[in-house]
Amino acid sequence: MRRKLLWLHSGIMAMMLMLQVVIPQAVVFALPNSAPSVTTVTYQNYGNGVFGVEGEVYGDGGSPVTERGIYYSVAPNANANEMNVVDAMYGTGPFYGSLINLLPGYTYYAKAYAKNLNGIAYGGVTSFTVPVAAPTVTTLTYTNITTTTVDLTGNVSSDGGAPLTERGFVYATTPNPTTSNTKATDGTSTGAMSKTLTGLTPGTTYYVRAYATNNTTATGYGVEVQFRTQNLPVAPTVTTLTYTNITTTTVDLTGNVSSDGGASLTERGFVYATTPNPTTSNSKATDGTSSTGAMSKTLTGLTPGTTYYVR
């Protein structure tokens, strides 16, 4: 019985030795590091030539991100030779870049980028066009109207995001004048402006607007105002009223100036002669005032027994 047990034990041990598996020593290896993984997400227009572009670093490539930002250009393939905005923070995750001083009317191309010690990676290209804005203009006042001139003031409060090339006033004898009508220019800067229009037609209604044009050819206009130039002066309207208290050498006269003819009076009174239709080339007796209304004068030094004509 004991021999049988020893034989059985020996057989089991032999089988165990035959079934033993030999496991070799493990080999340790690592995948190589790479550039970061980055994508360009979207953009937003903040106005006044400022756009925000969003990017995201969703993998550092096994090495810390040392720089991330936005490349942008008016060329379709913005790269390291073009303009860029560097984000102030490093690492993975979303980030933003503000692109400023962009030119109205231009199309820009932008893409996110990220760098680590292994290289640089780019997101896809996004494009946008900066809107063209007209300058903001106000027509302020018209003063000192004469028969042929008027003084105008206005203000350009914004250039629309692009340098001004011209500003001033446009005017015509019909409503809503534009730069296709007559212009009176006044420099190329923002701020207050003034101009005296000359060579106008007397007694005519004019329509005026302040304007400004920037280098995108966008033109802004102020509110329209209208004024009428003064009529050309005509002769005053005068009436000879009475003659009384005639003596050998004197007579009392009265008259009236009912209109100055559209200009200030410089002289008024009576003219007289011994022939009909006296004028200011004959004898004058001035009244000493320069206003309209009633006037009176006593003529002296007349010749006795003489007929006189008076106006």
C-alpha cells in the first residue's frame, strides 16, 4: 500500500513539472510625444473692427503646452509669418483671442494654434469679413444768411472704423443732397467743422447736409436743414405826404418810409429843385435818421415867388 502511494505521489509531481509555464520578463516601452491637439471653434464680432476667435487645446501631446493663440491674416493660410494673438494662459482647454484694428470691408482668415516642445499644431481655418461702417455725422447750425452766403457748422463724431478721406457739406436747391451735388469740403478729421458757403443765388431755398467719407468709400450724412438766402435789396418805399406853412423862404414837409427795400437805410429826407423830378443830385434836406417810418423837415433859404418841386 505504501509503495502505491509513493508511486502516485511521484506521478503527480511529474505531471506538475510537465505543465509548468515559463513567463519571460516584461518589456517596458512608451509611445513618442507629439504636438498638441487643437481646434478652431468659432468667432464673434464685437464691433469697431474687433473680432474674437475661440480655439481649444484638447490634448497636450504628452508634453506641456508652452504657447497657444490665434494666427490671422488677409491671406487664406494664416501661419507663423502672419499676425498672431497669444493667449495669456497655457495648458489644455478652450481659449480666446481678440483681433483688433481690423480693416472694414476686408476678409480675414484665422486659425487656432498650440505649441509644445515637440512642435506646433493648428486648428481649421475660419474666415469672416469686417463690416463696412459709414461715419457718424451731425448737421448743426446755419447762421449769418445774406443774399449769397451762409455760415454752416457740423460734427463728425465717428469715422466708421476707417480713416476719413473727406468731410464737409453738400447742398442743392432740391431735398436730400449727396456728394453728387455741390460740395464744400472741410478737412479729413473727426470733430467739429464749419464752412461759409459763397456764391449762392439771392432769394433761393437751399437744402444742406453735413457729410463725411472714409477710405472704404462709405459716406455718412447728417440731418438735412434748409434755409433761404435773402432777396436782393430794392429801393426803399417812400411817400411824400404834405407841404404846409409856406412863407417867402420856408416850407414844412412831411413824408414816410414804409420799407427799407431789404437793406439798412443810409439816408432819408427830401430832394427839391425848380425843375420837375428832383433827385439826390439836386438839393437835399436829410432827416438825420436811418429808420423807416414818418419823417418831417422844414426847408429854408428858398427864393420868394418861386415854384419848387419836392420829393
